[in-house]
Amino acid sequence: MASELPPTIDPVAATRWRARAPALSPWLHEEVARRMEQRLDWLRRGPLSWCHWDPVRGGIEAHALLRQRYPDARCTVHETAPHLQARAREALAPAWWRGGGRWGRSAVVFGPPEPGSMQMLWANMALHGAADPRALINAWQQALEIDGHVMFSCFGPDTLRELRALYEEAGWPAPSHAFTDMHDWGDMLIEAGFAEPVMDMERITLTFASAERLLQELRELGTNLHPARYPALRGKRWRAALLQKLTEGLASPQDGQLALSFEIVYGHAFKAAPRVPFSVHRTVPLDTMRSMLRSKK
């Protein structure tokens, strides 16, 4: 069903996290963005306009890489979390003394993109935490012009597999919601009107010197959105037990480092031209017509 929501994401918890997520780009998000930026080498033609969707959490440093790659392209920054919008402006607005400005070579526009106006939409590490991912994908599709493309990344189902095993062994509720498989993301892209989806994945293993440092990293990455998560606050005893389990269960016998796996899904797809059924009288939305006229096809 087009309106079906993820069964293991509590939409209220997802909304609350989005409203209070820290104004920083986690190290892993920046690393994933760097790797995704390298995938742009596959594209033969750069965009004349592109949108950075939710850059504060997705990667402030990666934004500079994209601006360097496409220095003459018109850039729109759309930070959807109200409490992060000031941070986005502070970090990404070009300095006027360096030739920045609204209409110059380094122009950046802040706010939602006009429908059908973008040739590329960049969304790093946002999709897996969306309460309604289909609605988010539809918003990306509406922002793109015909033949414009989306580049995105998110967590895959093998993320935190070691942590999940520890929680299951201890009889605790799951430590996070389930993450969607890349093939399901591909199906959702097609449902939303994208064409030629290309899905790829890789696994990244992070190591930590201590259980405390591991928990700090997880708190920066996100929060548990599972509807069946523990409903109350945990006490000091439980935290001590958790630290002990992490230390004993994840430590490498070689160097004692704690290892945790993350599956990273990369997605790329083009916005397809709308299929208009043949009839004597037919209606095409104005924004769609404008987008079709801008398309080289």
C-alpha cells in the first residue's frame, strides 16, 4: 500500500527525535557522504541546480565537496528541522567577502526547492529514520525536474547486528528499529515515479576503545524508534550490565577494541516523465509541464 508506514518505527518517537536531534554531523555520516560523493564520478554531466536536503545531520563537511565539484551550479539548502535551520545558514551561507551572494557564482538559496526545479537532490543518511519514508521519497521526486536524479544513503538491515544479538541474548527489547532492505527502497522509488534505480551497499565496521565511547557514538547517530522499545528510563544497574555485556561481547581477542557493524545502502534514480493516458481531453499539472519543457527529452 502506498500509505503503509514502517512497522517498526514509532512515528511519535521519530517526530520527537527529529525535533531535538543534535546540531552536528556524526563522523559516520560524513564518511558515508564522502563515499557517496565519489560515486558522482559515474555521472557524465553535472547538474545546473541541486538541492542539499537536511545537511546539518547529513554532512556539513560533505557540502564543501559538492560545492567544489559543482562550483557553478545553483545550490538550494533545505533543512527540514526548524531547530537546525540557523545552524545550516551559519555553516553553509557563502561569505560575502569571498564573492558569495544570492545570485553570484557561489549563490546558495535556503528553503524548500520549487517543484520541478532541481536537477539533482542529495540526501545523506536521512531515509532510515523517516516515519513515512514514502512521503519523503515523494517530496524528493516533486522537487526534481524530469530526468533529474536523486542521490541518497541510509542504514541497511545488517546495521548493529552484534548489538541486536546481545540484546536478544539478554532478553531485552530490540535496541533499534529494523532497517529497510535496499531492494524495498528500489521498489518505493519506482512507486514514486523514479526510473532506473541503482542500489548498492557496503558494510563498515567501527571500532571503539571502550563501551562508553561506543554508546556516545550511537547517541549521536540516532535513537531507538522501535514501538516495542523499553517504555521507561533505565537505572544505573542496567547501564552497568550493558557496559559489561558490550565489553565482553564485542571485544576483539587481538586488541580488545569493540567492533560494531553498519550496513550502508546507496541509492540513485532518475525522475521519469509522467505517463499520461491517451484521451481526447487530458490535463497535465502546470509544474509538470514546466519540468517537461525544461527536460532535454
